Amino acid sequence: MSGLGSGSGAGTTPLPHRSVANIRSPHTSGNTNPSTPSSSSRPVPTSSFGSPSSLRADEDILILELGSRKLQIGFAGDACPRGTVWFTPSQLRRVGDFRDWSSESKTNVDWKTKKVTGEKWWTRDHELWEYDVREVDLGLIGDKVERALREALTKYMLIDSRPRRMACVLPSSLPLPMLSAVLDSLFTRFQPPTISLFSSPVALTVGAGVRSALIVDLGWRETVVTSVYEFREVNTKRSVRGGRFLVEQTHKLLARHLPENQKKKEGTTSEDTQDYDLSFEECNDIATRMVWCKPHLSSPKAHKSKEGLPTLHEQDESDSTEAESPTEASKTARIPLQSCRSPTTIELPWAALAEPSENAFFDSQYSESSFDDHELPLPLLVYRSLLQLPLDVRALCMSRIIFTGGCASVLGLRGRIFDEVSKLIEERGWDGVQGKGADQMRANPKLQGKRGSRPAVSGPTGVTSPPEAVGGQEQDGVWHDAANTAHEACPVEEQLVRGQDKRPRVQGKMRVIESVGAWSGASLIAHLKAAPISTIEREVWLQYGASGASKPSEVDQKSARQSFGPGGLIRGSAANNSWTLGVWGVN
């Protein structure tokens, strides 16, 4: 070492590849020989060679939307989910079960052998949960969620299994035991540090770009009408008429048109032991592809009123009375069926394919008094939901109606509901009292005059003042009128008015708007880092569970505020001790 130090100090030129100054100093070249080629040194960022999954694990949030029949997953900030996993009987297979690739599974024979159990098995294997928790295996629900999530992470997300923050989009009517089972499965098997909860109606409202809306969720188990005002759920009404009822009505239609040799023997027809001649997969596929809804009789679409005259097809006049028009001849549908005793094909008129939706959602042949509150037709359900709202909330919600759910894709269903609700509003107005007595009261002007003894006046009556007090005051020879004096400009009010949206809001008339969906709305909320309904930490949940959550009315909102000043972290940690489950922990 002493020899190297003395040699360099004597003025000898060191070799370029042995110069330490070349390596450590990026500004000096260190190459004294101009004939030797060299390159300028530059700093190499070490983060460029790191794994991208390690960076996304801390920044990105996994957005999960759990429904009755499917799971959607993606990253926060994405416009649409990256993958969808449906809950099907194939997920219930064990390792080594290859029945899906056998010849018998192609003929759908396996579903017929399940009837010996005598349970509601026809749709049970195709859904995640049902709201009646008395006969539900909560552990099985947790296992279904775990398997579906692992399949989504492996097939669509292409990320490792390290802990990541999650956000769940759930229906607000989900029972607390099922919510607890889902959170237990996520915290125990995937170990996310925190899980945020979003309500589906609020996420749909954000996805539509509005603050208030009337959400009509045509779901699988039921139809839920939720009124959202300023991102808060103010009213909820539901009916059992949903997608499951539509598929059952489709099965009844197809079973009536089956040949006699394809039907099963007549037996008990109770709800638990109902005979099914066709598989659920086939009935669900026909209901999705071919079932449609007739328009309302009073709607313009029902009447063939078009601008100009209809187009006439040229044909021989002698054959005009004998030959049918091409539209009449093509109003039948040939439906191949594979899940009955032997494959067959049936022919149905197009008008018959509208019967399932008519019986499932409307039941127009029955009077209004024959329905219970839990089985109201959908137009009446929407009308009563609007009727129960306050005047200002109703004016905003009726102009922002959002249809969502799987049954919203049925051809003509949304227009039929909208037309019938508009007809109910036109006939009844916003009077909740209905019946013969109310109709007589409206039709008889004498009875209307007896309702109030005070005569009607043309306008508001003001308070008269004495003549000497009417004028203003005279000061310094100038007359000052206090009533007509202009107000002084306030700078604070000017700033508030400047920040407001001066465009007139649409309200007071029926209107339907579109939304990008609950998942996309929750993705936008999480990407903007807005406060969710509830945020649950893993350690707190594993220690206390759902019993450690406080009710929203018990949380002190003042203590929940955080600041960046001295002691802000202490106040923030004290506020985290009281956490809630939002709308799911109210009951």
C-alpha cells in the first residue's frame, strides 16, 4: 500500500482500469490519454431493476365486488375489472375429480340425480349466498370466496400472494353473519393489512357522476330500490321478484311445451321437492338470450306511429290473400334442448317468450291489493319508494334513475318499468291515500271545498304599517330608504358563490341515466383516496371480530378528526380505536 501511494505521488500516470477516481467521481473522466476511448459515467438507478410487483403491493389496492353469483376483481384506478369469476358447481370439485371431461357430463345427466336430497338444489350450486342465514353454512361461504379469489389472482391479476390492501363492494342489505364470514376468510387466508368497505348503491352513484340517484337493482335474489341523497342511503325498499324468479318462470314455459315423453312423472309439486325437467344452465342461458319484455300499452313504442307511411313490399295481387307476410311467418323460435331425457327441439312463438318477464316482474292480471309488501310489482315498488321520500330528495332522485343488475339487460324491461312508473305518477300524483273514498274526494268539488274552511286568497297578506312609519329617514338633507338600500358586498360570500356550480340542476321530471357500474365507481373512490364507509384493520378484526365494532351513532365525530400539528398522531390513533361497520352494523 505504501508503494502505491508513493508511486502516485511521484507524478506517474496510473492505468485507466486501476484508477479509483474514475469510478467514484462522475464529473472527472480520469482518462489522461486522449487516444484511449472512454464513456462518461452515469448513475444507475437501482429501483429500475426491482420487481414491479413489490412496488404495486404498497401502492395499488385490490377492488373486489361480491355478488350473489360472481366476483369481480381489479386494481384501484382501472376503468373496468380485470376478471370475473362465476360461482358454478365446477368450483365445488375436489382434486382429481375429472367428471367435467367425461362423456356423461356433456349430456347433463348429473344434475338429475340430485333430486333425492329433497332440497332447493336447483340454483344453490350457482350462487354464493342467500339472505336467509338460518340454513346457510357460513364456513362454506368463506371457502367459496377463497377459491374464487385465488382463481382470480392466478388467472387474471398475475401477481404474487403477498399481503395487499383490499376494498370490498358489497350490497348494503347483506346480513352481518355473512359479512363476518367474508371478512374472516379474507383476513385469515390472504392477510391484507386493511379492508375498506363500499356500499354498492353509493358506488353506482359515483360511477354515474352524480351525488343523488334512485338505484333500481334488478338482482338475482331480489330487486332493491335504494334512494341515495348526497352520497347517503336514505330509503330502501325490496321485492322478491328477481333473476331467480325469472329463470323459474322460463323453466315453466319450456316445460309446458315439451313433448309428453320428455317430461318426468307427476309427483309432489311442493317448493322443496319441485320437479325440474331441464337443467339450470340451459334455462338460464335461454332466459339471458331470448326472453324479452312487452312495452307498456300507453307508451309510444306500443303504437305503430312513425313519421311517414310504412314501406310496402311488391308482390302479386292474386297471392296477397293467400300468402302470409314475411314478418308473420318468422315470429317463431326454434330452441334446441339438451338436458331433457333425450335431445329435442321445440318451437315457440315470440310472444310466448315475453311471458316469463311478464309473470316475474309485473303480474298485470292481478289487482294491487292482492300483493304483499315483499312481492310488489316493480313499477309499484319504484313509485312507492319515490312517494316516501321528502319533496327535495324526490325531485332529485326521480331525475336520476339508474337501472343495474343482471336482469337490467332483458330487452325492453327498463323501458316498461319507466313507462309504467310515469303512468302511475300521471294518474295518482304524489298522494299516498288511494281507494274509492279518495277518488270520490277528488271528483266531488263540494267535498274538496269542505276540506278547509279558510277561503283562498290571491296572494300573501302583508302586515300594514302606520303612515308615519312607512318611509325612511332623512340624514344630512339626503333621504335614505332602508328597504331599498343595496347590501354591502361580502368577500366571503363572493368566494362561496364563485366556487359553486351555477348550472341549473335537472330535477322534478322523470329521467334515466347510465352508470359505469359499482366496481368502477369504487375504483374511482379508492384511486382518489376518498374516505370509505368503513376501514377495518387486520389486527383489530382478528382480536375482536364483528363484536368490536361500534355503532355509527356511538362514534364521536369531533375526536375522529386528525391534524398534522403537534399531537396529531396521538389524536389519530385514539380515533382509530372506535371503528364501525357502516350500514352493515346498524342493526
